[in-house]
Amino acid sequence: MSVELTLQAPVARITLNRPEKSNAFDNTVIESLIDAFDRAGADDQARVIVLDAAGKHFSAGADLNWMRAMGQLDHEENQRDALRLAALMARIDQAGKPVIARVQGAAFGGALGLICAADMAVAADNARFCLSEVKLGILPAVIAPYVVRALGPRQARRYFMTAEVIAAPRARELGIVHEVVAEDQLDTTVETLVDALLKGAPGAQLEARDLVRRSDEQPLAEDLIGYTAELIARLRTGDEGQEGLAAFLEKRAPAWSAS
């Protein structure tokens, strides 16, 4: 299988599993990833999704044979194909659980979309990143909203145009990943993030994602202020807010906490 979904509650692990192809993706991989994120997001036993990859590399980006085939299709067929990749990015960005990307080796082209769409990302110090599309006369168009959100528009202009290879420390500075560690510390670092997530309220965590998005996209005006006031009122009076306050006052762990 090119993509494997493994549930070891409370973690759902989605693994790119084409190491012989450096985990390059094609239409089959895209559909398998969509299915895996749908299943993991709907699984009541899962609290966190970890996206990782087998072998030396996270992903070399698009499979060359697939790209060659796409070049033979007409405009409408290419657009339909691109919309499936867009659907995958949206699945990751709006997954039903927090998503952590675990990255090693090469992460080129569309792989940066997978990483930047995730809520957080951890990379090995041997990881390297590249938005290489301009070398082929194309652009990272479908993944651009997620990559630009991570890099910011000024840095995105540079790396979209130059196709420079980005070393792991620079990727952290740019916001592509949150942490860079030795490869043998990747799993420990992911586990630390998982443990932190398991202490938070699941519903509040998904609301946090939406709060960040709205705060970033909307001007500080009446609509945003009204939304934030309504949000905190709803959360304070909701089940999680009531349980969190009661647990704090009673000096116990809340019902959702793994500790």
C-alpha cells in the first residue's frame, strides 16, 4: 500500500509508504491520503494525527511518470486532477484532529503543501526543502495558500522564484517547521507534542485553529471582535469549558486529559 493508516489510540498515524520512489505522490497516493485523513478524522479513538513517511525521505514531490501523464491531458482534465490535490490540502488543513507532520530527508514540491497544511511540523536536521516547480516551467499553485501562510508573502516570492534548496535550520526560521532535531530524536519530539495535545480539550483545539485563521484573515473590526466575544462565551458555558473549570477548582485532571 502506498499509504498506511495505523491506529494506536489515541494516535492515528498516516504513513507515506513508497520508499522505493522516495514517497513521490501521484493520483493514487492523493486519493489514498484523502481517504486516510477522512477515516482518521472520523475515528472517535484518535485524538492526534501524525503524518510521516517510510524510508530516507519524506517525499520527493510529484511522481515523474504521473507528471508526464498529466502533460498529455487537456486543460479540463488537468484542472480536475489539481482539484483533487486541493481537496487533500483542505482535508489536512481542516482535519478532525490536530495534525503533526514528521519530516526527514527530502521534502520537495507538493510535499511542502502537506507539511504547511499540518498544524505543526517537526523535521530532522538532515531534512531539506525545495519549491522546485519553476525549474519545470510551472508553479506550486495548489499548495500556495498553505505555503504562503507559513512563509509570509515576501519570503514566498523568493523561494517560489529561485527554487533554492532550504536546509532544515532555515526552514525553521521561515516557519515551514516548528522544530528541528537530530533524526534519532524525531519520534521523541513528536511524542512530546502528542502528550501536550492530549492534555487539551479536543473541541477547544479545533476552535483554536479556526480562531487563528479568522484572526489572521480578518481586520480588527467589529465582526472579528464580535466573533471572539461570542466564541469565549460559548466555550465558557459549553461542556468542555464547564469541565475544565470544575477540574481546575477541584484540583483534578479534566475528563479529556491523558494525565
